[in-house]
Amino acid sequence: MAKGSNQKLKLSYLCKIMQEKTDDDHSLTLSQIMEALDGYGVTAERKSLYDDFAVMTDKLGIEIIKTQKGRETYYHVGERQFELAEVKLLIDAIQSSKFITENKSKVLIAKIKSLVSEHQGKQLQRQVYINSRIKNMNESIYYNVDAIHTAIFNNKQIEFKYCEWTIDKTLIPKKSGATYVVSPWALTWANDYYYLIAYDSMYGKMKHYRVDKMKEVSGKDVFREGKDLYAKINMEDYALENFSMYGGEIRRVHIEFPNNKVGIFIDRFGKDINIGRVDDIRSFIVVDVAISNQFFGWIFSLGSDVKVTKPRDIIKKMHDEGEKFLINYYTNL
């Protein structure tokens, strides 16, 4: 590389060096900075670097801090757009999401690491090990989300193939590959999955679709329908009815439990639930839930000291379902 051939890129390379090589615990001297610039084919004088640091701090929002250690002066990037703790939080969110595939997780984490110095990036290595067993397998999901957002912004319909899993773990289109045409209105997150809320004009009602099961999503040059119906929807109620405990009739139930299990119910229903006292060691809550076998299974899984106490018809339904399970279980022994 010819000496000085990249001189016009001096400020750009200087920003790159300072952001990658320095942080609150790692600094560079002017000589080290000049040597790093030389590696890019850029020459620099000390006075010009002082001017560049001023531009970076005042104009570019890259804070350059000067510190004195003995006779030597050191420089490093101070406050960044994202703190290290915030970057760790973003990485944790990416890793714990089923919505983001294993491969995409690695790509996103690599990009996010560029928000901190290479020294801080080494602290993130411990977090990049991903449990591939629970990560979503549909790599096209990111493009699906983008296509849906674009259609919503442009007030247009979309078309796609909706898929289902086979025994050999392959996603294949439902209804012999028929194309679905709907009017997208919202995207929501529930039970660790991304869902599209859309109006289906053929059935005249709102429906929801798992975004990771959608393929070949594309926009249509047709305006959306169902605006009036969507405007009447309370998304909290919709989510409760369709996603809480996997769907079912919404009923108000009383659940009684020992005090040492209260955390389970706060985690499930939030801190705003009202907790009543039964006695010194037991309490109860009254919540709206979607009644289904999944709900019953969840209650059973909490142990025999947790029980639904009202209403009576729900208690009987739980009893009947439990009896069916036992009959089926012992029949197959």
C-alpha cells in the first residue's frame, strides 16, 4: 500500500482505530495511534490528531478522553452509544429468542459486538454459545417480517404459503400449496413466537398466523381490508383469547396455592394480579384465562397443593379430563 494513498480516509480510519482498540480500560498513545494509521497507509502529525480528536468529540459524537500516566499521555473512547451491560442484554435477548435462528443469532451477535471495543468483545464470548435445539429453523422469517411491515406501511395486502410440520421435521405448505391472501394489520409476540394479525376477507374475520410458518411472503398491489374490524379489537383481549394458555373460551377462575408458590403466578400473570389470603399459609388469585387442556395440564404440573376452586363447571371439566387421561394411560400399560 503506497504511503499516504488513503490520506483522505484518515478521519474514518482514526474513528475505527479508537472505537475498536480503546475503551475505559484500554488506551493508546499518540505514537501507537500513528503506527496504527500507518498500517492503513495513512500518515499523521501530532497536531493534526489533536484537531481530529476535537472533530470526533464535537461533531461526530465520539468522545475522546485524554489521560496522563506518568510522563505519557493516553487517549481512549469514553461514553459509547451502547454501554457494555446494554450490549450483553441485547445478546441475551437474541440467544433466548426462538424467533431468531441459530445462524442468524451468530450473525447478529457478531454485528452487535462491533458496538464495543475488541477488548470488551472478548467478554461477550462466554455468551455466544447457543442451544440450537430450541432455535427456530426458518431462516426466511426475517424477510417475512420485513415484507409484512412494508405492506402495513403501504396499506397493501400480502400473499404467502402457510406451512405445517411433518413427521420428518419438514415444513410443507398446507392445503396442497394454496396461496393465502390477507390484509396485514399487526405483528405481535406471544408464547415465544411472532404472529401476524390479519383480516381474511374470505371468512370476514381477523386471523393470526405464525410468521415462522409463512413462506414466499410478498406484497400485492391491492389495498388492505378490514380496517373497521381491526379498529374494534382490543389487542390485550385478543392476545388473551388467542394466545393465553394456547387458546380457548375465556373464563374467570379462582386458583388456590401455597404461599411459597406465589412466584409462579406472578411470573405467569404479572405483578398486577390481586392476591387474596385463604389462611396463614395459602392464598388465591382470580384471573381470566383461556380454558383448554393446556391450561389444565399447567395446573396439574404445579402439584396437588394447587387447585382451581371456582367455578364448579370448570372444576368438573378438569376432573373429567384428568379421568380420561388416567383411563387412557392405564389402558396402554
